[in-house]
Amino acid sequence: MLEIELAKELISRKSITPSDGGCLKFTADYLEKLGFQNEFMPFEDVDNIWSVYDNGGPLLFFLGHVDVVPTGPEKLWTHDPFAAVEDEKFIHGRGACDMKGGVAAFLAALKNTDLEKLKYSLAVLLTSDEEGPAKNGTKMVIKELVNRGQSFDYCIVGEPSSIENTADNIRVGRRGSVNIDIKILGKQGHSAYPDKVDNPIHKGAKFVDFLNSIEWDSGDDYFPATSLQVADIKGGLGTHNVVPGELNLKINIRHSPKTSYEKIQKTIVNYLEENSIKYEINFDSNAKPFYSNPNLLSDSVSEAIKNVMGKVPKISCSGGTSDGRFVVETDAEIVEIGPKFETIHKIDEKIEKKELNRLTKIYEQTILNLNSKVKSKSLV
């Protein structure tokens, strides 16, 4: 099957972020044969591609990335993570699910579609800067295209979205993400003289207890509740008899629209001030929560899933961040639909071959379903 061969081709190209490993050239050559016009759009050390099949009318574009996270110790993998080993049931390798499998399925769906008969235009936007800082990838491409006057109507994001079964869940938004770096300052000294020291670890422990006690919100029908994780703690000098002078914490908060960035800042700073804690702090809102109102594209995707899988998917805004956050301000309708995320970023990442086949059929039928819903080529 074409989607399997395409997935193996992409997985076999080592593309640890921000490298594309030759994936974008391979994809551009493939799309050119289908009649797409390719434009490479590099920003600093990141390569991106914008490919368009222009039929006039509205624009549906597929958004994806070909960069992958590092493999971790390769000796722990059953197979070489970039060998794209295929067995009876799976294709193995880094990026199989996140998200070269989704890219392969959409590329195969395009080949299986009579593009000339569509009442709208199609495009593909691929980046090699999603798993990294995400500053010179989709964000910059969308910004440049908007400055040119490009309009966007519908966007499919091929990120892993399924939970237990293929396409049992589609996403129309995501929670926001706030990274917080805090240094709690104390006074270093001998542990035998508590009156001569100011222990930042003790203060940090109480601070973490406070953070874990907060119920920020309860979420809603689409968004999970706001959640907080302490990702890293560093303090101490590696000995029992010295109290350190500082404690460093890294915290990540995933917040629904019910909890604002400003509320997060105020809550944390107020605690530190009210408890007379000396501190240095940096807040980084690296993703705002977004929601895309379900409309024609969501209906088209849901109908395709019902036809292929026999069940209507759940619509949610769960999961981590995605590049869809850079598209929402264009007013395009966004739907995230991709494979199961069970093995993403893990040792021995893999994707089922039957899932690739199902996903390809869902993309194909989505394209056709949307075609039956748009009014005419003159609609912009």
C-alpha cells in the first residue's frame, strides 16, 4: 500500500529537530508529480515547505511536521529507530506516529483523489521545527503567508489524536502552556546551625504543596481542567551537612480558557510575596489555549470516520500543544485527526499498518465530503 511505502521512506530519513533529514525534498518531489506548486520557505536554521494545488475557491491545507524528537539510547530499541522496519503488523521507527505516519496517510490520500474535480484548493504545509522551539516553522510560514494576503479556510492537523482506536477522538483546540522557572533564594550554611541558615528546600517543599492544592478550574465539555506538573527540582551541594543557598524549579502548567495567563502569574507571585520568600522568576506563555468552532470540516471528518470506523468520534481539546495554535488567528476551521499516540516519544515507537490504511481512507473521504459541502469554486 502506498501509505506504508511513504511512511517507511519518511521514517528512514533521520530528521531529529530541527533537521528535516531530506523529508521535505522527498515530499516536494512527490507533490510536484501530483500537480502541486512547491515553495521552500526557510527561516534561519529551519526548512519549511508550502505546496499548493490551486483550483480557486476556498483553501483546505494539511499541516504537519517531519522533525522528530531524539531517540534516547538506541541500544534500548528493538530495531534501529531509522531503519523503518516493517513486520506483519507494524512499521517501527522514530516518528512513526509523531507524525510521519499522518503525513504519509495524507500524501497517499491526495494521490488517490481526483484533485481537478474539487471545488476548492488544497495545500500542504510541512515544517522541521515542531518538536523544538517552534519559532521558525509554522509560526513564521503562516505569518509570511498572511502578510502576502493568503486566506485560509480549513486546516487538518495530522498530529496523533486517537486514544484507544483509530479516529476515536478528534481535536478542535488545545489547552495553553505556561513554563515557569523559579529560583528560591536562601542562605547557605552548616546544617547543624538552623538559626544561621535559611533553607530554600524547606520553603520550596511548602510551595510545591501549595501548587498541588490549587484547583484552577474544572474544565468544560471540550477542555480538560487546568493541570500543573513540577518537571524539575535542583538544589543542594551533594552533601548532608550543608544547607544550600538556592533551589531551582521548573514548572509546566497546561491551562484551559477558564484560567488566564494573568491569573497564573498573580496566584504564584502572591504566594511568594505573602510568605516573604526571596525569589527570581520567569514566566513563558509558549502557547495560548485555542478553540476552533466545529463547522463544515469537522462535519466532513466526523462523517468520514463514521463511514470508515463505524463510530462517531469524540470531539475534544485535550492533549499537549500543536502547531494549530499558529493557525487559529487566521480564522480557519481546524481539526486535528491522526493516529493513536500510545508510543509517541517512547523507545520502540511504532504504528499499525492497518491504522495507516484506515487513516488514509478517512483523509480521502474527508476531502470528498468537504467537496460536497462547499458551494462553488467562486466561494472564497
